[in-house]
Amino acid sequence: MDESQLPGKNSFIVLNRCTDDENNDALSFPQFELKMNKENFHMSSMSDVQHIASNDSQVILPDIGDETTEINNSNDVEMRLSAILNENVTLKETLHQNNMAMKQQFNTLCLWQEEVLKVHQTHKERFEETKQLIIKLMAENKELRLSNEGNKEQLALKQLQTEKEELQKQLAEALQNLNIITLKANRKRNQESANHKGNMESIDLLLAKVVSQDEELLLRNEQLHNLRLRMQTLESENEAIQILKAQVAVYQSDFNIERKNREKLASERDRLVIEIQQLRKQNKELMNERELYQSCQCSHLKRLIEEAPASISGQDKVGTGDFFCPNPDCNMSFTTVGPLQIHVEKCLKLTD
């Protein structure tokens, strides 16, 4: 009698544990729903902030041309802002899809949990029926023991014992199947919890990325504001720049004229230097020719002077022996050699 009740007690303990786990899951559902509501509220507030930031960033810039590089930078900033806004919208859609997938998984888990509870309740009812049947059979077995004797009692007892063993075997199989179903349910619940944790981590990463994108958007808005102020300053300075450009053009024309004059003077100076070098060369050649001529005249004069004494006596005898200066430009005549020598030295500058 005690041995037949032991499996029943153990099975009740297992069922009570499973029931406690299911109650905990049922109690955790409102908390999970509250957490999801908070996250949805946070995401809606973030989307409202992003919508306001996107409306603030849609400012029409004035068309001021391509005169400065700051204007190109402002266009790049606007393109970057539009890209950031598009990426922000994509992240919102991804986050919404993840929330819908998590909600669908949670609904699936709830349905599966209800099915497990139904199966568990069915097994519990079968277990109770089997237990009642065992008790009934045990009572009948006791009555048969008291009423029957001999072989009939033994046969009936043996039959009851066989039925009891068969029922115990069925009960053990039912308990084993129940344990297997419980293990599968726990395993699937753990898997769903792990998937839920992974989805929550991905959602946290997406939220962090959205926050960083919002911060970058604020920074880009500030840079755009600074660039607009800079463009206004450049527009105010543009008139002064145009005046300076006109002055630079005037200075450039004056500089070009002066440079041309300098180039002309330099070319004229080079030409004069070349002419001076040529004149110096010609002068040197003339000096050499003059020295050569003077040396020739001097040798010729010496030869004449040496020949003069021999011819003086003959000329005196003749009576008409005049002496002429060897310089063709002079052609002075002398009657004696002494005055001729003095004249030739002065005329030909032999003393130099």
C-alpha cells in the first residue's frame, strides 16, 4: 500500500513545481507588458524629438552663388543632415519591426504556454483517474482476499497484481512523458528568453545609435547656423573685396607697364653693353695697329737718319737737299737733319 502511493506523491511534487513556474510566468507578463509600454513611450518621445529636429533642419537657404567655399560647405552639411534624417527614419522602421516581431513571439509563447497547461491538466486528470482506479483495485483486491480462498484467491490476486503492475507501468510511462514534456517546455521557454534578451540588446544598440545620431544632428545644426552667420559676414565683405579687386587690377596694369619699361631698359642696356664691348675690341685693335705702325715708322725713321749723313754731303753739293717729315699729314720740309729729328719726335709722339 505504501509503495503504490510513493509514485503518486513524487508526481504531485513535480506538478506543483511546474505550476509554480507557470504562475511566475503569468505574473511576469504584466511586468513585461509594462516594460514594453515604457519602451514604446520612450520611442514615441524620441520620434517626436526627431520630428521636431527634422522640421527645424528644413530651412531654405538663400541662393548666393559659388563665390566662396563656405557655401559649398553649407550644401555638404545640408546633404549630410538629409542623409542622417533618412538613416534615422530607417532605424525607426527597424525598431518598429523588431517590436512587432517581439510582440508576435510573445503571443506565440503565451499560446504555447496555454497549450502546455492544457496538456499538463489533462495528464493530471489522467493521473488522478489512475490513482483512483488503483485505490479501487486495491480495495477490490482486499475484498477478494477476504472473500476468496485457495486458488481462486491466488488467481484473482495474481490478476490484480498483474493489473496493478500494468497500471504502475502506465503510470510510470505517463510520468516520464510528463517530465519530458516539462523539460521541453522549460527548454523552449529558456530559448525564448534568450531570444528575447538578444532582441532587447539589439533594441538598446539601436536606441544608442539613434541618440548618437540626434546628438550629431544637433551639432550639424549648430555648424549650419555658424556657416550662415559666416556667409552673412562674407556678403558684407564682398563689396570691399570688389573694390580691392578693382584696385588690384589698376595696380596690376601699372606694374605691367613698369615691367615692360624695365624690360626695354634692360634690353637697351644689354645692347649698349654689347656695343661698348665691340667698341673696346675695335679700340684695342686700333691701338695695336697704331703701335705696329709707330714701330714701323720709328724703324723707318732710324733707317733714314742713319742714311742721312752719307747723303748730306752729296745734297749740299747739289744745293737742293730738303728733308721731309714722314707723317703724311704733316709733309714739312727741313734743310737740316737736326730740326727734322726734333720735329719727328714731336709729330709722331715718339717720346711717349
